[in-house]
Amino acid sequence: MKNWLCKLGGLASMTVFSLVASANRRAQDVVNVSPETHKVLLENEHVRVLDSHAKPGEKVGMHSHPASVLYYLTDGKLKITYPDGRTEERNVKAGTSAWSEAVTHAVENVGANELHEVHTELKGPTRRAVTTTHFKTLRKVNEAGDMIHDLRHTFAVHVLEGWMRQGKDLRQMMPVLSAYLGHTLLKSTELYLRLVPERFMKPLSTLRESVSQR
């Protein structure tokens, strides 16, 4: 139980950390950081479309974007700086578009002409973002590789114990739990009784014959 509380506490801490990080990203909104270069053309529940102009030598401080599609209206050359200090230069061509995953960076127009682009930010996480965040969070929780299965096992055992306290016949209730867990065979669900046999000794012996026939 103590180990479980530690695990759940760790996951809760990561959730709070994610919320704080989300608040920080909002504070790094490019429209707030550099209102002179970025204007909102359209915003709804799905996207936010930005009109961006940067003169030669103009800089946009560190800011964040969600996953986005960029369309360049002019040629340009950019110097991009990331939070860890890495930099890269990127040449863009008028009439081309690019996909960008969520990113935090600072940008400087190091080209000879004004850069004009339309930047469409997508609202809501992309599948890749959800998957990445999910596994990053799990890796930061001790023994995270088994955590989801542990939660599943604990849920099943608590459901069975609750039914026993209510005096329900587990032979009738087991198919309900089996369907909920997505099992195709009742034998698979019976394994949850074996996790804590001292609690389910009588139901287990009663069920064996019933389950073995299914």
C-alpha cells in the first residue's frame, strides 16, 4: 500500500508539474512576447492564425508554439535559438509551407529582407504530443513500466472485494468484470482472484469448476 501511495503521489506531482509548465508556456505566448511582429488574424477552438512580420535584424524573444503549420510569403533566413543554447540557421522560400511540432525558441531575422509568414497554431494536443507526454511522465515514476498493469489489477481486486462485501454471487458477476476488462475468456479474469488468494479462497474454489467450463 505504501509503495502504491508513493507511485500515485509521484504521478500526481508530475501532473501538477505539467499544469505549471502549461501555465509557463502561456506566459511565453509569442503575441505577448513580441506584439510588434505577431498579430492574431483568426482564433477559434481549433486554431489560432498569426500574421508575422520581422524586419532584417529584428529579434523575437524566447517563446513557445504548439504544433503548427507555417506558410512563408517571402524568402528569408532565420537564426533559431533553443532554451538549451543550441542554434541553427534556416533558409525559407516564398510559397512553401512547413510543419512544426510544439517548440520553444527565440528567432532572429538574419536575412537581407523582411520576413513575412502566416503561422497557424493547432489547438489541442497532437497524437504524437500525447504519446510523448504520456511516456515521459511514466518514466519519471518509479517502476513505471508496471504501473498501468498494477492499477488494472488493483481495480479488479477492489471490485471483487466490493461484490463480496455486498453478498453478490461472484459466479454471476465475473462475466461483468470480464467484459469490462476486455477479456475474451473468463479464465483470464479468474487470475485476479489468485492475486490475493487468502481473500478469495472460497470464491476461487467455487469458481474453478464454473470457469473451466467456459
